[in-house]
Amino acid sequence: MNDSSDWRTDTRTWPVDPGATATRTLSVLAPAADVDIPRPGDEIGHYTLVEEVGRGGMGVVYRARNPRLGREIALKVLCTGRRLSRERFVREGKVTAQLQHPATVPVHSIGETAAGLSYYTMRLVLGHTFDDIIKAHSASDEAWTGAVAYPL
């Protein structure tokens, strides 16, 4: 069991209707970062971080540039230095790298910096985030609410 210092509350807020002042808020528990999270402009391996594109319970995903190949990739870093989290993160990368399916983003490499920061790289998939989709739809949109509604 984790003690409370292992967790943080991540809160997201979005309008109920476009232009409305009322909002909905979702709060979830997520592991707290206990390592220095890289910032755009930092280098990890031979990749340069360009911008943050996502954040989840275990890590942060960046758009990164590989100057050796002249292409952009997605680079996911682990937010915690805890051994069990690191093992799970590396296992996630290895398992995903073995999958061959059109709906699975391929993993290119797994690594660790000299400072012990674990990461893996993937194909960069451009598009809309789930937050963008939620913000673009009104709570009064019947097609949308019917697709995402579930009993509490």
C-alpha cells in the first residue's frame, strides 16, 4: 500500500456548455513526481524535447526531435524514481514494442539517462487529445452525452 506522499490529485475543469460560466471538474489520484521532470529544450539521449503533449499517472509524453534522423518522435519519461514503478514502466515499453497492430503505436527504443531517468520513444501520432474532444462538445449535445454517459 502506498502512503499519501506517493500520490497527488490531478484536477481537470471544462465548461458545461460553450460560453457558460458553469464548469465540471474531475479529480483523480495519480502518482506524485519525485524526480525532476524534464522541460522542453532539454536533451534526453540523442533527443531534444520540443513540447509536452500529454501527462498521465506514470509519466509525461513529449514531442521530441531526433537530429540524427531528422524526424520527430514521441518520448515518454517516468515521473517517479521508485523501483516498482520503473519496473512497470520498462515492462510497459517492452510489451508495447512487441505488439504488431494498426491501432498500437510502435515503441522504437527504451533507455535510461545517466541520472537514472527512464524513458522510451514511440512514433509521434498527431491529432486531438481527449481533453480537446471533451471541450469541443457541449454537455447538452445528446449524441455526445449518450456516447460517454455511464451510471455512477
